[in-house]
Amino acid sequence: MLYIWDIEKIILHTLNEQRLNINYEFSNTLASPMSCNVSTNTIKFNYLKVNGYIAKINFKIKETDENLVKLMLYHEIGYYLDFKKTNMTSERLCTEKMTRKNSS
């Protein structure tokens, strides 16, 4: 069983390793193991749900608890990066339209 501080260490190490500026916090009201909120730039986790998920899947996939937390974390980071990429593309297109409009 992983404790809150164990999961926090894994998250902090992974975010630092990937050079991502994302906050993280514990939330015991969260319905899923992890969730990413792009508007607040925060990854939230519920350690009871994380441990429950690990218990459910660990008999099928023989992995360490740390690797399973990283798997969940990278899943949430993927949502974050996809949103940022889509948002940046939209902003760039909007800026290009405004530039073309102003130059005409």
C-alpha cells in the first residue's frame, strides 16, 4: 500500500523529470484515482482510489506499485499535453487570422 507521501514523491519526481510545471494535490473526495484539471494546472489524486486500482489490476499485470502510479500519472499528463497542444494551435490560428485581417 502506498501512502500519500509516497504518491506525492512519485508525482514530483516524474513531473521534474519531464520538466512540467504542473501542481499536484491530494483530494479524498475525488471519484477517480487521478484527475487533471487544465484550467487550474493541477493533478489531483485520491490515494485510496489509487491503491484500490493497484489492487484490482496488479494481479493481472505484475508491476510495481510505483510503475502503476506512473502509468496513471502519464495518462493524466497526456490529457494535459493534448489540451495545451490544441489550445496553442487554436491561439496560433486566431492570431494568424487577426494578422491577415489587419494587413489587408
